[in-house]
Amino acid sequence: MSTTRNILPALLALGIDGAAQAQTPANPELKITMPGMDTSSTMPPVMDNQIFAHALLDQAEGRIGGGQNAFRWEGQAWIGTDYDKLWLKSEGFALGRGGVEDGQNELLYDRAITTYVDLQVGVRTDWDSGTGRTWAALGLRGHHPLLKARRSHRATHHRSRHRASRGSAVRLLQRRLGIPADGIFGPGTARALRSFQRRHGLTADGVAGPATWAALGLRGHHPLLHRGHSGGGAIGVIERGIAAANRIARLPYVYGGGHRSFHDSGYDCSGSVSYVLHAMGALSHPLDSSALMHYGSPGPGRWVSVYSNPGHANMMIRGRRFDTSAQWRGGSRWSLFDRSSAGYVVRHPPGL
């Protein structure tokens, strides 16, 4: 354990993405020849054996007060070449009463075996409120493709036109109501519509029918809209969530990002989860990780599950994890790898 704790400061001291000196100097007399190339020209070889170091502290969040102090950290560092690396990974969750409730350290050797996959082998130490455990670790590190629903071209084309039409009508409604026009008929749009209907003496049912469209100053034919009509059922809701997750998957981690507004230049863990839930029409305002512990319905959902504790939040969508802590693996919040749910409260959007 002491070896693991001493390595991290040493790696951090190397700097973020700092390159060390090459172990093997370029041979200025080595000639690289290709068909059609002037063989009298010279150039240095590719420096595949140059040593690099990288360190990233993905999360360092704490809470003081409210009867319970808590701290959550997650980070990783590596040193090595393009093909061979030594990794140190650490994450954990501690409460103010002392001791680590849930945590782990990993020291791994990493070897590239294909363009997109590395083999990792080493040792892992788990911490919790009980007796710690040490394991041998073996795994693969890879990249995750964007998720797409499998549908026939004809069905996709028809449903896309239908959703586009509905989305345009919802945006028109939102502009007339004076609220942000995101094309999603969620709780915020429903509240604004009911408020408008009450002010104009209409039945405050949250349904945009002919009388409501007329009161908005819009004549002619407009679709009947109410909450949940901005997509195509549960599958449409999931597709909107996946599309939203893809939009922010590679945006930077920013502490507090996405808390004041759903639209931001970067998002933290709970801000990312809130953004996706909002796109599904399942959340009206951003929530932090503690508030997400009481969100929606208890337990995992059929399609969507939200995992949260006072220090961190992530979610599963159609069996794939969307988590800010996954960004260090390949730059995306999407991950092929699951994580332990120990210490997390599991909730889900009603009906999903």
C-alpha cells in the first residue's frame, strides 16, 4: 500500500502530458526510402520508444456540513512509451468520521496489443469499512463507439420525420411561451404552458390544443402537444438521451459545470447526468449528486439507472455506463467497463 501511495506524487511531479527525453537518440544517418522518393534525402525515424508521463485528477470533491462530511477522489497516472506503460489508478469515497468507505488502488503494466485495445495486468487493492483485500488484476482497455439504435432505413426515416415535426412544433410553442426552445416537452414546458393557460382563462391542463394555439396568436393547423409528445415513446426518449450524452461525451470536466444551466461549456459528474435526464424530458432543473440520491423511483430501471452518493454520480443507459470518470480511458464519458455500485443509491426515471 505504501508503495502505491508513494508512486502517485512522483508521477504527478512529472507534469501533465510532459514528454521526457528519448531513450534512444535519432540516428541522423538512417535513410527512410519509399517508392518514388528521392533516396538522397534523410529523415529521423519515428520515436516509438520516447518516454511520456501523464497524470489526471478527474475528481476531488468534498462536502462539509449538513451533519455529514464526505470526500470523493478519482485519478490516474501513467509513464511509458506508446506500447508499454506503467499505470497507477486510485479512487475512493471517505466519510468525515474517518476511514475509507469504498476505495481502490491499481498498479498495472499496460501493453498495446491492437490499435484500439491494450492488455493490462497487475495488482489491485480494495479498501472499505471492513478488512482490505488485494487482488491480481487482468483486463483490457479499449474505446467505445457511439451508440446507435438498430432500425431499418425506412422506419428510421419515417420516425425521424415525425420527431422532427413534433420537435419543431414544441420549439414554436416554447418560443411563444418565452422559455428556452430546446424542442423537448418536459416538466418546465408543461408548467409554463399551464401558467399561460390560467392567465388567459383556459383550462390549465398542460395540453396545447386549438384554443391554446389561438391564444398564443397562431392560427391554422397545429399538432396537439402535451408532455411526452416530443419523441416516439420510450425508445424515442432513450434515443434523445443517447444523442444528448453523445453531444457532451467529450466536453471537459468542470466542477460545478451544468448546475446553473443545462447548457454549459463543461460538466461535472452530476451535471452530465442532469443534462441527459433533461434531454429525456425527465428532469426540469439540474441536481447535484446528493439530490440525485432521491431522484425519480427507487431501484434500477429497465433502460436507465442513476447511481449516486454524496460525492459522485453516473448512469447506465441501455447497459452502457455514462460517467465522467471514464474520460481518462479514451476521452469520452461513455465506457465499456462497469464499476461497482457499492456505496451508491440506485434510482431511475419513472417508466424507464
